[in-house]
Amino acid sequence: MRNPVSSTKPCCTPGRDADGTVVPVASVVPAVPVPVPVPVAAPGSRVARQLTGLPGGRFLMGTEDRQGYPEDGEGPVRVVKLSPFRIAPTTVTNAAFATFVKATGHRTEAEVFGFSYVFEGFLADRLAAVSPQVAAVPWWRAVAGASWRAPEGPGSSVTTRQNHPVVHVSWHDAQAYCAWSGTRLPTEAEWEYAARGGLEQARYPWGDELTANGRYLCNTWQGVFPTVNTAADGYPGTAPVTAFRPNGHGLYNTVGNVWEWCADWFSPDFHRTAPRHDPLGPPDGTARVMRGGSHMCHASYCNRYRVAARSSNTPDSSAGNIGFRVAADAAA
């Protein structure tokens, strides 16, 4: 049985890992193990045909930026070579995920577990009162009935957010969508290359200043975390997937908005001696890589909305700020 617990890296997203302080919630946690979702292949895919082709080649991956977190394995800066590949210009939307669910009958792990993690500031007082806090990050609540269909729990919906990123999806759910759509998750190296937009060692997809010329260029927490979000960038929660201008490769929101699952297992040091040509990450592990930060990131506690920043979570975890974008090998 899995329980709502504190994350191994509590600054960013809570997880369903087995370490940390267990919050006993019999009404939330299912009494039986949850099976891994089984991918369902689709005959042909419009999704794969809408990806942006990138040439690959050599780029400088990682950072030694003074704002970085060496313990996350952001460095050292190293030369990585990638083969050509394709990647989606946006994260997967609620509308696209609904099409997948309608075609396959897929149930997300949040739906099977019966709960997912929601930021308490989005909850009505009544719902917050019955939703357990996560020990290490008490602004997160384990909300019964929260899922991609109901991002803030019972009574909420995505009706007015069809073009927002789907959230409350686990790495396994993302894999199932990829199998159906004829795509795959990007490797961590592909993700960073694409997110940089052709800029070498810039802190953000547009340069080194977070608010160039005083303009907000991504969706992150504005104000005092976790008590006051001024939403000065225009969005208190998720933003439409094409909000803000794209980077030099035509990709939107590669930092901020939602964390994005990558294919790789997470390690803070495997890359130091790993192959530098089309790296795939460690052969095994307990958590999968997430990149890009989210609308809940703030410099005071989680300055991970930089293109070289890294985080991770267990592949069965889900929360209101985790989504994904898809990729594929170069067209034949």
C-alpha cells in the first residue's frame, strides 16, 4: 500500500515514495496495490505529425551557475551530442489528454489511487480541512478525488481550461499517452537542448534576466511563497500552453507553468561519467527526471525554473503542477 508522504526532494512536488513521514488517511489511500497503467497503441497518430523537428548536434549541457543546485547534479557543464529528433511545441493539453482517454479508456494513477496532491491555496476551506497536509511541504494537500478531470478536487473541472496543460498525470500515465500517440517522452538531454532554444548557457530560454525589460516571460509564483501570490505574470495557477512567447526553437513554456516528465531515471551524478552521445540516463533508479519548474516555483524556495535545473519524483506520483510534452525520433 502506498501512502501520502513527504517527498525525497520536498521543495518542488510531493511524491508517493515510501520514505518520509507517513500521513495515515484510510479514506484517501486505496487498500489494494495500484497496477501500472498498460499503454495502448493507436493505429497512426496525428500527434506525432505535429512535432517540431530539431537538428541536434553538439551543445553545452548543465550549468555551474551560482543560482544552481550542485546537489541536484546540474553540473558540470559538458559537451553533449544529440541525433536529430522531434519534440512538441507545447505540453499536452487537457483537450488532447481527453481525446486519449476517450479512445482508450485509460484511468490515471491518481484516479486509481483515489487522490492526488493539490496546493492548499486552491482549495475551499471545507475541502482543505479534510485533506491531509504533506509533512515536509504543508502547503500541499492529499485531496481525495483530485485528478486531471478535477484538478482542485471534487467540484472542479477543466471545462474552461481545455488549452491548459494536463496535470495530475504520473510518469506511467505519460508513457501510456505516448504509446497511444506514437510518441515518447524526451530524454533529459533532448529536453534541455530543446528548452534552451539555441542559446548557449543562458539561464532562461530567452537570456539571463528573469524579467527582461520588466516583462514577465514565464508563469512562476509572484509574491511571498506560499502565502501570497500576486499573479503579476497573469496566472495564479496554470496558464494556456501557448502563453508567453516561444523560444528560439518555437517551443512554449519550457520553464514555469508545469514540471515536465522526461524519460530518464534520476541520478545526481551518473552523468559525470556517462556517454555524451545521445545519453539515456542511468539504467535504473527509483525516481524519474522532471524539468522546467512550475507556476509554484519561487526564488525563495525552489529556483528551478532555469533551463539547467533538475528535479525528480517517483513514476507513480502526480500533483497539480506536473505535466509532460512528447517527442519522437527524427522522421525517416
